[in-house]
Amino acid sequence: MKKTTPQNVKEATDGLFRATMNLPEAAAHCGMTQKEMKLTFWEYLKYNQPDYEVPENTIEISRRQESRMY
């Protein structure tokens, strides 16, 4: 098992935030269980504001309507 260090945790949480890692990969990267990684990531989200902006002129795409088959 990999040793949990602040650097590994930072890399894993950044990887989850940027979607370059999934939860199992991030947990393995820093030697945590998936549950521990989830809890750590929720804490990360509470104290780190989003660093992206949604443009005002974004086009909204409607969701496909599901058709019923009779």
C-alpha cells in the first residue's frame, strides 16, 4: 500500500476535481480507501472555490425526450 502524504492527497484531490483521475485511482494514488477519499474530496470542495466560469452566452441544450412505446 502506498503511503499517504499531503502531496499525494493534493495530487489525488486535484485529479478528481479536474477529472483526470477517477475515485478508485485517486484513492490508490494516496493510499486511502475509497470512502476515505470521498470524505477528503468533500472537504476539499467545501474549502476550494470553483476556478472556472460559465459564460453568459452559453447555449442551453435540451434533454432528449424519452418516447413511450405502446
